[in-house]
Amino acid sequence: MNKVPMDGLLGVCLSGSGSTIMAIATGHFEEIALAMQAALALEHQSAHPLILEIDTAGSITSLL
């Protein structure tokens, strides 16, 4: 992923057998997603980028 812009990018990891690639960033989300998609396209791989928000509330339960 050395072609991905580094501004705002904190890290990239594979999930499972590689069916999911996740980037953690503080900004420039669209640019990072498009650069990752373009890098994969060079290897004849398709990608569907999703830009997701971090859940800061977590799970909330209550007694009935």
C-alpha cells in the first residue's frame, strides 16, 4: 500500500484471509479509500470501499 497517501493514515490491516482490508485514519478518508482501491486495481482486484464512523457508545443494555 505504498501508493496510498499517508496524510491522516494511521495503519492498514488484513482481516481473515484477506477478504477485508481496513485502514484507520484521522482524515482524508475519501482520498485514502480511492488510493487503496486504485492500488488493488493495479493487481486486477476489485474493491468496494466503505467509510464508517467509530461507535463510541458501545453496546447498551437494560434490565426488563
